[in-house]
Amino acid sequence: MKKLLIAILLAGPFAAALGQTLSPAATVTAGGYASTDDFSLSWAMGGAFATTITAGGNQLTQGILQPEIEINTFNPNPGMQSGDAVTIVFMPFSFIDNSVTFTAQLSDATGSFASAVNIGTVTGTATGIINATIPPSTPAGAHYHIRVVSNIPAYNGGPNSNDIAITVLYIWNGAISTNWNTAGNWSANAVPGASDNVKIPATGVTHEPLLSASAAAQDVTIEAGRTLSFDSTGALSITGMLTNFGAFDASKGAVAFTGTAPQDIIGALSVNNLTLNNAQGLSLNSGLVKVFGTYNPIAGTLSSDGNLVLASNAHGTAAVTNAGANTNYVTGNVTVQRYIPAHRAWRMLTAPLSNTGSIYSNWQNNGTADGLTGAEIFRPAGGNGFDAAGVAASIKSYNSATDTWNELANTNATNLGSSGASAANNPFAVFITGPYGAAGTIAHGSQATTLSATGLLQTGTQTFNYNVGTGQYILAGNPYASPIDFTGIGATGAATGGINNTLWVWDAARGGTTLGGYVQFSYDPSANGGLGGYDQDIDVSQTKQTTVIQSGQAFFVQAAANSQTITINESDKADVSHNTNQVFFAPTGNNTARQLRVSLSRSINGQMTGVDGILMKFGDTYKKALTDDGAKLFNYDENLSIRVNTSYLGIERMPLPEDKDSIYLDVYAMKAKASYQFTFNPQNIEAGKLQAWLYDTYQKTFTPVSLTQPTGISFATTEDKASNAEGRFVVVFDKQGALASVVTSVKAWQQGGDVQVQWQTATELGIQQYVVEKAADGQTFSQMGNSIKPRNTNKTETYQLADNSPAVGDNYYRIKLVDNNGVISYSNAVLVKLTNGKAGISLYPNPVLRGRQMQVLLNNLEAGKYTLVLYTADGKQVMQKATQLDGRAAITQTLSLPQALAAGSYRLVVMDEKGNEWKQQVVLE
């Protein structure tokens, strides 16, 4: 406080310090003005004031300097984000009046307080703390400051000394759509960028976010109950931390970590392509990170902490790309998988890891059977990790010195990968029939499985050392979780005299074999006009194997001299386009593509007539992008197409569907009040663990679609426009459960004046009840009779229910299934036609696909022997069937048409013993 020039007592905040009295009193508050009825005082804060006071004829002139006023604001956190709560600590000097209000103010991004924003207040306190909030609309900037101001007196305190960097928090609300790149879906009404923090909140979300293009963010937080999904074109670059308490599904997309400071992943996620391009590294702190496509280690080290999984399934196997000079790109344990399809054959396998522990603890799941993973490894005596079965051990190692295969004695004590510093993975020949614990597959049959091994991923240059003689064979294992190309390894070996430039690979799926066979590739320097090339002994039509060796695959080479070394470098990794599961798959027996053809038919003049169709082709080389698909050119009448976003396809090529995949069928220009039928014709599809369903969004029903044999599904339209909406039908793929396989057949026939409905089941565990439903139009179904409780015996069962009041004409029947969780699904619908007594025949479906079944309905025919004969258009007989009728009013006969029949028009004739005939035209597609 400055020196007091004249000390008199002024009642107010400074009175006690002056020690004088004056009457009448002058009351001073913490402002610059004070008055009574007799006089007034005014001054500037911190300056001098002087006044003359007259009382009782006496006059007093005084002067005084006021005490200094100051507000010091301490430095808050230098890094904040919009919407953050912040505690502001300040120190007020000389403010002791309880009526004073202190307000915290935020500058603009340049540090100017010309347009300061009030962010918090406090009144009547000497604690010097204000709880404030950074406004959510605050723009990003690096030079913000905060100050505290008062109202009595009106005083602006000095700002904090350091710059404050504020980043924008983008909160997803999904108010418009699922599209990440739509500005209106974010709280800031803008799409976040690489320096912006993102939060998918637990509440206040209309649509879940979907990434279908490139995007960027700094910190990404997904709260519990929320899901961030990617399609095949979705890619997200993260420069900060990823925190996932919900679901992060990028199994079809790409995620890149591109920060400049250490980055972290907290929580689990699935990603197709994962890229690390940060010299400061990335840490997986909790939750499994599953990579299904590629891990691209451009720069930095990924600290796995045991949470990285390089996954493998029926559609592909994860691979680590060529890291170049970045050889220390993973630390900590990594789990590497290898999918093995259902096929009884020997495989030559390895795991690209060191420090793995035993075969038993890895490929045999450490003794845990889950029906899906691991390998059933056996020998007659059993013990030491083996099951007791078979006539020989189902796992062997190769001895170069004796050129023999030796049965392992103990899978508990034999390691997949040793503790060696380089090329520590061991190769084995394994006869795989099914998952660990699937003892029923040992003697016969097979089941798909996935092998897993955990250890240290082998990175950088890998060297195999062998104490062998010239000409002896060496069984080596691919040291990388990546395909490698022998064309570089072999040429290098030949040039240095290490190994001969010849490769032998065992192909479990080689055509013409039952347990697999070798494929040889030998280098010819004179091939290709002297440029050199590899000759292959087996025709390409018999094998998918090339000079590229897949992750988890072992191979044979031959020593060119004694005590050889095989060196494999990161640069020997093959391009990811060579990463394929095909060499592990069983032969199909023919070269027909895996496909699902869908035909649409409409009832025209009482006959189902094909009006349009589409084709879905499945293969490991196909992508979900639209690059290799065929667009739909629309017809004048009904059009069936596949809708992908805003594109309409007649042919779609894609990988085999996975759990939760959907294919949207678009039917354009359907007629009102018409009867239709979808026919699904699958070819060479490995159904695996998936079941297909046709979901009718109008009827809210799921009808199973077989992936092994043709399926016909009838439906109808009404005058309701919603019944012929373009997007009415969706093909949905889901895991097989009780509902997927419980009903194996449905039959219905007329018996006297009733219709008997009969269905058969294969396994019905988990079923609560069956309900028979009936419809006259094949569309509007209602319950018929009482529901039936299943026997739940887990074996084949037959049930039957009578319709005591069928209608003349069409009667459709289907079985409604309700499981113990209340989930509802439906069987196929079957048709019974009731006539008014006139004898005749009718066919269903018609047209019919070659090689499938056709139902022949025999109406009001007398009891006796009948012959059904199918003729070509020119009168040539192509098939014949005899049957005995019992005199029922209507009975259905099933005709299985020969696969060899050509498409075209045929004539079906039904003859009785008296020579009477009934004829019907048949169309084969």
C-alpha cells in the first residue's frame, strides 16, 4: 500500500486503518465515489483525492492515495478442449466486500479480450476459485488466455501468463444420417479433422455413425452402448488416443495411427487394415485388437501387451506388410491364426513366432475344446498331449539327415517356436480333421477350424541354420506372418550356393488327390528369352499353389552344399494381393464358381413365369467395392437388382458373406394384387456356420434360404403400396442356431375334406413352440389351431396338424417357430389346391429350374396305378415314374428332374390303367 498523506477516518473498507473521527461521517465503499448529505468525495483508484470539509465553521482540507487493486490469475492447464470444465484459480488484492462479483473471461484465439467471453462467476468469496466451462462452440486455437474481472470496482485483472491451446470436441448426434462426413451429424455442425477430438456419446444419438470414406480425428472416444462401423471404403486417421467403451467395428475398413506423440488404444476393436506411421509408437493398453487384412508398420513400434491378434477366417488371413528399415515394429506377445477348411488332409504348417511354448498350449488350445478352434491331434497310445485314436500319430517332424518323417512323442514338451533370436519357428506335418476336442472327426468326416499360436512376432531379417549335407532336403517354415515369394529367396540362395533354386510345397487341396500332394517349382534361367522363370510340374487347373508361400505354411528346399543357411528378408514378403487362403482349401470337384442365383417369377395366366433375375458370385479375390460388378439396366416390367448404397447391380462379385452381412434385393415395378416367387439357386457355396434368411420388411418375417439346394419362396402384393415397395426384401446372413436348421421338411395334402400338414425336424433344442399358419394368397397368414410344444429331443421328430376347414382353391401352409428367447422365424410355405371335384393335374413351381424338384398335384383321381411321363417338345420320353393313388381328393407327387435336361418346353402326361390321360406343359429354365 502506498504512503498515507493525511490520515483521517472514513467509515467503510479503509476506516479502521486511519484512526481519526469526523462528524458527520463520510462512508466510502470500494468505488471511486462517496457522499453524505453534507459533502461528497470522489477519486480514482490507486490515485490521490483531495477535498475540503466544512463543519461548525471549521474547514479541513485533506489528501490521500487509495490502495492498489489487483487480480492475479494463475495458469490453468495449457491444453483444453471445447466443452471442458475448468477450475480457475485467482488471487484478489484489496477486495474484501462480500458483494463483489468476480467473472472469468476467455480471450479469442489470438489472446485478445476485445470480445471476451464470460465462462464462469463467483460472488462474495475470498477463496479465489471459479468453476468455469469452455463453451462447446469455441474454435480451435493455440493462443487463448483467461483473466478475472470484478464489478465493484469495475476492474480488469491481468490474464494468465501462458498460452492455452484449445481443441474442438466434436460430439456425434447422428441427427441426419449415419454418414460420418455429414456436418449436420456433429455438435459443431462441421466434420472433424486431424486436430479435432471426437466423442460418440452414450446418449443423444439418433443414428449410429458409419465411415464409408476417408476421415481424420485426434482423440476418438466411443462411450458404452455406441457403435462406430466401417464399410469397405471407410478409413480413419487418428493422431491421438482411441478409447473404446462401446463397439469399434472396422473389420471391413482401415485405421491409421499417424500422431507425433506416443499414442494409445484403450478397449477392443476389429480392423481390416491397421497402419502405424508414428515414430513415437502405439500401445495397446487393454482389449484385443483383431486385424483381418494387413498390419502396415511404416514407422514406430506397436507395444502389443499381448493384445494383438492377426486373425484368419474363411475369407482371408491377416498379413504384416514389408516394413523396410522399420524392423522393430512389434514388441510383446502376438497371436497369429491360421484358418483350416473342412477337409481330411495333411498340411505342412508352422507358426511365425518365437517363444511360443508347446504345441499343446497353442494348437491344442491348452486343453480347452470350443468346437471351433485348435486341432484334434492323436496317436494310438494317447497321452503326452495326444488323444488315443487312429493307427499312427497325426503330427510329424522331418529329419533331413535320414530323410524320414518322425512321429512326435509329446505335444506338451515340443515347442512351436523356440527362444532363438532368428527364425525360431518349427515346421510340422499335421493331419487335421477338425477342432480340438472333435474326436468324432478322427475316424471319418471333417470340420473347419482355426489354429492359434501366441508368442513374439518375428520381424526383420530371419536366418535359418541347418547342419545338413549336400543334396539333403530341408523342411522350412515361413518365418513371417505374411506371404513370402520364393522367387527372391531361391534366386539369392542359388547365387550364393546355399540352396538349389527349387521349391516343393504340399498342397492339401491339389486336384485328383484325397490327402493332398506336392507341387514343384524349378528355376530355368533360359526361360522367358533368357530372363529366367519357374517351371511348374502340376497343371494350374489342379492347384492354386504358386511360388508364394502363405503365412503359417511350411515348404521344402534342397541344400546345395553342407551346413546351409537360408536368409529371408522383409523385402521377400509378397504383395498383399498374393495373400490368399485358396491353397488351404479342399478341392471342389469341379471348376464351377461359388454363386447364388436369384430368379423372380410372377403368376401369369396361372403359371409362374420368370420375369427377371440377378447373380451373386463369391470368391476370395473379389472385393466389396463396386469395381468388378455389373450395373443393372432396367426393363419395362418387373426388375430385380441388388442395391448397394445408390447403385443397382445385376451381377455382384463379393467375398463370401459373413455373420450379420445383408444383401438388399430391389424389386422395381411390381404389380399390385399379384403372386410372385423368388427362387434361390446356390452353387458350390460352403455354408459353414452361416444360414441365409429372406427378410420381408412388409410382413416382418424371416424365411430360411438354403445355401446347398434350391429354395422357392412365394409372396404376393396387395392394393397396399407398401406391399410392392422396392426395398421390401433383404437377404440376411446370420450364425446358424436352433432356428436355422430345425425344420427340414414341410408337407401338406388333402385327405377327405381335410388338409393334413406335416413337418419334420432335425434338432430342436431351444425351441419354445411351433405354430401352423395358413393363407389363401400366400401372403396374409394367420394361426391355424393350437400351438404345439416341441419334444426337444435333439433328434429327428415328426409333427402333424389337420386343417378341418380348407377353402376351395389355394391353401398355403407354413410353420412358425418361436425360440426360448422369443425370436421368430418361418419355414417355407407349401401349397395345396382344392378343386370342386373335377379330375386334373397342376404343377408347382412352373417354370422349374433344371436339376430341382417339381410338385405334381393330382386332383380327384380314382384309386389305382398311375404313370407320370415327361416328354420333350418333339415327343421324346426323358423320364417316367409310377405311383399308386389311394383315392384321396388331392395328393402331391414329387418329381426330381434330371440335371442333364436342357432348358426348354416339355410335356407332362399322367395316365391311369384305363388309358385316361391328363396333360400339362412344363417349362425348364
